[in-house]
Amino acid sequence: MLQTVLSGLESGSWFALLGLAIVVVMKAADVPNFAMAEIGLVATYVGTVLNAAGISFWPAVVVTLVIGTLLAIVIDLALMRKLAKHGHFPLLLMTIGLSLALNALIGLIWGHEPRSFTAPWSGNHLDVGGLDVSWAQVVTIVVGALGAIGITAFFRSPMGAQMRAVAENRETARLIGVNAGRLSAIAWGLGGLIASTAVMLQAQSTLVSTHSAASLIIYGFVAATMGGFVSLFGTFAGGLALGIIQQVVGTYISTSAQFAVALLAVFLVLMLRPGGFTKGMRLRDV
Amino acid sequence: MSEPGRATATTTHTEDPTMVTAGAEAVTEPSAHAVGRTKGLVAVVALLLLFAAPFVLNSYLLFVLNLTLVYAVATLGFNLLVGWSGQIGLAHAALFAIGAYGSAIAMEQGVPFLVTIPLVGLAAGGLAVLIGFPAIRLTGFFLAIATLALGMAIVELLKGARAVTGGGGGLNVEVFTLPGINGSASTYFVTLAVAAVAFFLVRRSLIGRFGRTLQAVRHLGQLSGSLGVSALRYRLIAFGLSGFIAAVAGSLYGQLQTFVFPAMFEMNLLVPMLVMVFVGGAGSHWGPLIGAAFAVVLIELFQDLGDLQAIAYGVVLMVAIAVLPGGLVSLFATFRDSRLVGRLLARRTASERSEVRA
Amino acid sequence: MTPMDTSTATPDSAAGHPVVELDGIRMSFGGNVVLDDVTLPVRPGFTGLIGPNGAGKTTCLNVISGYLRPDQGDVRLGGRSVVGGSAHQIARLGVSRTFQTPRLIPHLSATENVLTGAGRHYRGGHLSELFGLPAARRDERRLRGQARDLLETFGLGEHPGRAASRFPIGSQKIIEVARALLNEPRLLLLDEPAAGLGAEDVDRLVTGLTDWAADRDAAVLIIEHDLELITRLCPAVAVLHFGRIIQSGAPADVLRDPVVVEAYLGADFAAGD
């Protein structure tokens, strides 16, 4: 059971980080980004190629993160900006189109076989009181937690405060002189950075492929939903809970039902807490 | 029959995530009976042409046309829910699956195909109302995730109930034939008839009181209560109707594919369904048909290109959204406006004059 | 709490039984008392509800129209308690209202928007509409005619087919009033109908409302800051201050009352208005 929870915390960290990437972009740029997992995947694939070509681990990691960040900023500037005034759905469809295209592009360039990102600690294990802990799991969980703390700290900084202002009221934020365009680019960059971290963490522990992105993005969205698309803590906790539920179901019920059961659990949470599970009830509309 | 006016592209940005451009078409005063008759004539001619298709087209093109009509009907229901009532219910692919499986299983039990169509519609309609119950407390993305969860659970059940559904391996569908006509033409004729009736009835109810009420619920939310409208009741009706239509389309899909398996009805179907609604034009009358044609043609056009197909699909989707955020129907509206530009100009100057006077 | 002084209302409306009666309404949000023992009978004709911002006026309307359930007290419509009824049930009993910011369906025409108010006057159901039965067509034609007449009454008859969002905000508010009237309400609740309206729009509004009310027995409760409008329209007025009715009666008397003057001016100065 503990073993399962540990695996759950690991995959939960990927979901949580991806959820955070989605929430950051949603808060500052108001875009529901369905292409987040693919952005991370493109960056990670570049990293694995460099890694396979003999470039040592840490430089490859840096290149991966830079590519993820830049790719996200370019997408914001080139595709998303001018659609912003049309509301969420054209934006969502745009990111869906983008995720399809990026996914297929990865397949075209690098193929559809699963890959991993070999780290210096790959394959090493610890024995903690009879519990088999891989270093990859330790790294994932620690980096996930540090990432969440870092993002929370960022939103406490002056720039983060501006993003919160934009999230609360776009019009007022503009009036008090917040440069929404610059903030949007920064949020996208930050989102890309977090997403590539999430996918890279997944790749150093297990295999990633063009097929793994779809479930990752849905889990990420579900985590973001549990935080009401607003709360960083809610998203992080939601992602971890999702990971644990999914692993428990996979171990004790069936792996094919993982997805549906995890979503149903979230459904129950939503019914009890309609604004995500860190928020109280709110009266709609009136 | 009153006529829809121009689709006014509203660019208002509200918290309602489905609030996109093109909205519904503003209904102008139903004065032009002559225009109505012309349109009726156009519809009849189009139907006759479609009716002739099996005698003219080869089997591949007939299949593509048939598939387009099936998706158009499914999207008609989805658009009713998403575009008109403003609720992102994501169980639509699963309800479509209920139609395909339900019809096939009922036929195994000896129920004639044509009888299974309304049966699966009613069953899925009831189920959709249950799926819609979270709408009591949830809206927007929260409702989307909740309904997605229920939809995936349905597909999971289809996989699990091996004895009835054949599990992940799938199920053969007994093909219905009209007397004296081959299977694919029979399927096509039934599809055409169902599509014509569905579009006619849905359009008719949407241009009148029912459509107005749905939009009041969408735009006023709970405040529509002050109009004597129970928002919840109409939200659930929209779920029920969309489920009914989804399952009817699903039963036709089963006939068309002759073999169904659960993996057909997952995200790989749900995402194209969303694309069809929004690329066609959410909250419009003919958007579902246009969106379905767009999606099917795109898939078929780039078939056998492998990854290039998916890239092309994604890129064309992105271009379509970037150029026409209100969906393809807004293109027709623009075209109509430009053709009638003279008459419109005259009307506009008159109205401007009156504004100056006021 | 001053009891409503009915003797100062116009003779014919004073005779009428209250259309709606608030009786000892208490309403609080999270320990914050917003309405405190509010008792207010609203008789046929126009009644003004005034008071400084935050006095609880809109909350009163929300309680009457069923959006809020009071902690204590009763709301009686035609003598029958409606507390606990949902907003749409109360609307179907003949209670219409407007909102401070107009809530219309932006891309639908003015006429269509007004028609959304007609819900309870359709005799047939949606199925008879679906199958195009003659009764449904008659309903639609009749109510569409009434909707246009109403727009005409308010001087908006020129562009019945123009999309609501293309009207200036003042006209949108008037369209909303027309929508409320198509319900043929016995109680009409107007939440700051004149805010944001130009002088000419206010005249249209007043004329339209008085025309409409002339041959009807309906009661109209108006929240408004424009005291001139209140004096023009309402023979009776009540003043709400910090959730309590501090004075009521004929506008001329009420507005001269030192307590009211202090409540109004004091609050306005405090708010830096």
C-alpha cells in the first residue's frame, strides 16, 4: 500500500506541476491551454536527443527548459494574442489544434516509440524500511514540491501581484498601468518552463511518448479544476490526490479503469465543493 | 416559417466560456414570406440532390457523405447543448456510443432497426438528464470535467460488460436493409431522412420560444428566473435533447461502421465533436452541418498521410479559428451581408438619421 | 420602525389591498444584518423605495422576487405567503423585475428580447410549437404584436429588429422594462430604472410606465436615486436606512423629514459622494 502511495505521489507530482502550468497561464493570460503537455513533450524530446547524442545531463536539462519556455512564449505571441477578445472557446480550440499539430510533428521527427531521459541517478534505488524507493521518485517528488513553492513565491513577488491583479480584473489592471501583454508572455514562459519540467520528470522515471501526452494533459486540467483554476495550493494538492487515487485504482482494481475512476473521484469532489476543493460555496450569477 | 437575420458577430467577452462570436442569428421581423418560400425551395432541391446521391456516387464518396450526415446530426445535438444552452457537457461521445451499442444490442434481441432509433434516443435522453444533474451546482469548466468523468465511466462500463457488449473487442452490428436496396444505400437513406427531420425540428424549435428561452438561460443564468423560467429545468431539457439526438446519430453510426468497439468513443471522437461545433459556429442553425463536413473532408482529404494528416488537421483547425473565430457560418453571414450591402446601407442610413433626430 | 402611513397615498390606491406585503423581514449575510424588521405594504400604483447606497434596497427586491430567502419574516403576495418559492415560481405569479445593469440577450432583436418576458402567457407547450400547431402560431403572433406595441409605447418602435447590444445602454434598460411588462405583472419591481438614462429617456420611461399603469390595478415598486422622478411618479415613498424603514408616506412630507434628510446627506457625505 505504501509503495502504491509513493508511486501515486510521484505521478501526482507530474499532474500537479502540469496543473500549475495551466493555472499560471489561465490566471495571467486567461487561456485554457490544452497544448501544455505537448509543449513540455517537444522540449523533453529535444533533451533526450541531446542526451542520446552524448551531451551530458545538466546542459541537456538547461536546454530543455529554455526550449520549453521559448516555445510557449512564441505560441503566445504568434497565435494567442489576437484571439484573446473572443473568449475562451476559440482559444481552447486553438490550443487543441496546436496540441494535435505538435504531437504529430513530434511523431514525424522522432517517431512514436516511447523514450526516456536518462539521468545520472536513473536505475538507482533506496531501501527505506522495506520500502523500495527509486531516486527518480525522490527527485520527482522533491522537484515537484520545490516547484510549487517557487510558483507560490513568484505570485507573492511584485510581478506576481500584477498577475493576480490581471486575473481579478483585466480592465482595472490595464487602467493602473499593468502591461498585460508582457505579463501574458511571462506567464506563458513560466507555464512552458513548468510543463517541460513536469514532462522531463516523467521521462527520467519512466517512458514518455506521443501517446502519454493526452492523459497527462487531462490529469493536469483536472488538477487545475480542483484548484478552481485559481488556487495554486488547491491545484497542487489536487494533482497529488489524483496521482494517489489513480495508482491505487491501478493496483487494486484495474489499470484500464484508472482514468475513469480518478475522474469520478474528482466528480464527487466537485459536487461537494463546486468551486474546487479549496473554495467554499458561492452563489452563482446573482 | 420566420427567417433568421444576419448572424451578428458579437465580440463581447463574458465569463461564460461558451460565449463566442456568431452567437445565434438575430431573428429579424418575419415579413419576407417570399424569401421564406425561396429558402424552402432551396431546401427541397438540396434534399432531392442528396436523395439521388446513392445512384450517382461511388461507394467511397457515399460513405463519406453518410458519415458527414451522421456527424452533422450528432453535432446538432451537441450544438444545442453547448452553443444554445451554454453548457459544456462532455459526455456526448459516450451518449453517441450508447446509441451505437444500444441499437446493435436491441437488434440482436430481434427489435427492428427503425424501432431501435427512438428507443436508444429515449434511453440516452434519460441518461443525459442524469448526467446533466451536476448542472444544479456546476457551470463552465467544472461542469465540463464532471460530465467528462461520467462519459468516460460509461465507456468504461461498455468495456467491462463483456457479456453484452463484447468488451474491448467490440461488437458486430447487424446491417439493416430496405427492401430491394443494398445495405449502404439503405443506411444512407435512413440517415438522410433522420437528418432532415432532426434539422427541421431542431431549427423550428430554436427560432421560436424554445430557442429564446434557452438563450435567456444561457445569458441571464439564474436571473432568468425573473422571466418565469426555471434555469435548471431548461438546462436539463437541453441535456436530455442533446442526449436523445446523440444516440439517434450513434445508432446510424453503428449501421455505417457495421462494427463498434469502445475505443471509437473516447477523446478521439470527443475532440472532433467539439471541433465540429465550434468550427461550424456555436449557437447557429447550420453550423453543425458545415462543421461536420469540414471535419470529415479534412480527415478524408489528408488520409494516408500519417503524421502529416494530424499536422494538417491541427494547422487547418488553427487557421480556421484564427481567421473565423465565430465559426464557418460567420463566413456565410459576411458573404450575405456584402451581397445585400446596398439594401443594408439604405436601411442603415435611415436608422442613423433617426438616431440623429433622437 | 414607523408604520406605513397610508392616509397620505392617493385616495384610489389607498383603498386597494396591498399587492405585496413585507412583514418583519430580517436578512443577514454572514452575521451582517442587511434588512432588519422591514415591514412594507406595496399597494396598487407607484411606490418609491429610496435610501442611501447600501441601505438594503436591492436586497428587498431580491427577497420579494425569490432570489434570497429571509432569515425571518414573511412576504405575502395577494395575501399568500411566497417565502421559499423559487424565483421562477414567483415570476409566474405575476412578479416582474428589472436589474440595475440591463441583462438582455445581446444578439437577439429588441422584440425577441421583450418576448422572453412573455413565458406564462403562452397557452401551448413547447411541443405544440415544435409541431407548428395553429394555437402556438396564434400565441406567437399575439405576443409578438404586444411586444412591438410595448416598444412603441416607450418610443423604441423604430428598430424592433435591431440587436439589443446595438442599443445605447439607456434604451437597453427601457427594453428590459418592456420585457418585464409583457409578463402583465401585478407587481413590477424596478431597480434604479433611470440610472444612466438621459433626460429624454427618463421622459419616455415615465410616460410609458404611467400609460401602462393607467388602466391596470398593478403595483410598481421603484428603487431610485433620482428623487425628482420619485416625486413625479410615486404618491407613496418609503425610506430605507441601514436596513430599516425609517420613514414612509407622501414624498413631499417624507423628503422634508429631518431624520430622512440627515440619513441621506449624512450617508452621502460619509461616502464622499
